[in-house]
Amino acid sequence: MEFMVPGNLILAASIFTIGVFGILLKRNAISIFMCVELMFNAANLAFITFAQSLGRPEGVAVFLFVITVAAAEAAVGLALFIKIFNDKETIEADTLDLLQR
Amino acid sequence: MISQIVYGLLFVLALFSAMMVVLSPHAVYGALYLVLTMVGIAALFVLMNAQLAGVLQIIVYAGAIMVLFLFVIMLLNVGRQEGGSGINRSVRWLGGVLSVAFILQVIAMYAGLRDELAANYTLEGAQSIRIDDVARLLLTDYIYAFEMTSVLLLVAVIGAVVLARRRLVQGALEEGERRGF
């Protein structure tokens, strides 16, 4: 299983980059949020890989914190989107340019 | 041998479904592919003998958070997105090219570090990390972070309720006035 540590790190980097690219590409705010979740997952994969390979529980603790922050962020963010949708009838990120004017 | 095949399949599954999250035109399909990515990563956790992380990943991520996402997508009915305008589109594809370049750079870096990684970090005979070790760590060294997380969750719950209500309190007040309270 000696290929797993580099493999997991490459997978984590790839998923993280796919998430960054998705944030650039997507216009729907919920899709942008899903790409942020992809980035969280990539970070978790790297944390757990190192925690397992070093045999230390710190990585799992940080994994728990990341999951908690992701849950809090998803709850607040999606509530915000509901609010914005009620006001503007859209959550296309390109049309929400109030702060650019 | 069999574990290599399983690892390769999970690798391809996670990578493919992560790409499909970005490339699928409809947000609901994107969310379902995201669930698939999370399940693939959870399976990788279990393959690394990190059962606690795998189970939490399935329960919290694929279970709770993604249900919230799908619920909001279906509630708002904003699945399909139109194509971007010209300048934005070219800038975005430039981002794609740079992303591929970045991944290739990371792979080249790992290829250079391969011997060092193989020497210092191995999953050979990795023990599963015991849940009581994690709990002891959370309640001793990371106690302040742990408490702050609970405050964060509380704030997030209250914030979500306050943000998502739709003049409910005001409506209830008017309703009460109308009834003569």
C-alpha cells in the first residue's frame, strides 16, 4: 500500500483544484457552494491521510473541526441564498452586483 | 493486488464524480455527483483504516449537509444555468488551463518527493485511530477550539433561522393584533 500516500495527496490536490476551477466556472451560487464543499473534502482527505500514516489522532480532530465548520457554513449560506432568492428572484452570482455599483 | 484494484477504482470514482460536480449542467446532478465524491472519499478513509472518519463523512457530509443542499436546490428551483457571456467565458476557461497546469505541477512535485514520502509516510499496517484518543485530545489540548466550535454551531443555527424566516415574526404580530391581543 506504499502508493496510497502519494496517491491520496495527488487526489486531494486534484479535487481541491477542481473545486477552485468550479468556483470560477459556476454562476449558480449553490453550485459555487458545492465546489467549496469539494475543497473541504480535499483538505479532509489530506488530513486523514497524514493522520493515518503518522498514527496520530490530531488529524482526526482537525477533520472533526472541518466538518463542523462546513456544516455551519452550509446552514448559514443556504439560509442566505433563500433570503436573496426571496428578494431578487435569482441567485445567479453574476447578476448579484449590488456592491459593484 | 486486490487492494490496489479497489484503490484505483475509488480514485477514479472520486476524481470523475468531482469533475462531474463542476461539469454537469444541472445543480441537482451536481449535488448527486458530490454525494458520490463524498462516498468515494469515505471509502478511501475506510481503506486507510480510518473508520471513524469514514463513518462521520457518510453521516454528516453525504447524509446531513447534502440533504440540506438538495433541499434548497429543489426549494428554490434554480437548477439549470445559462452559458456565461463571452469575456467571462474565456477568462473562466483560462482558469481551467491554469488548474490543469497546477495539478501537473503538484504531481511533478510529488514525483520528486516520492522517495522521501515513501520513507517517512506509509500506510503499511496503519492502525485505526481509536475514538477515545480523539476524544481525549478534543477535551484536553483542543478544548478551547472545541468549545468555540459549539459556539459557532449555535451562532450558525440561530443565524440560519433568523435569515431564512420570511417576516414570520412580523406576520405573527399582525395576526395577534388582528385578533385583539
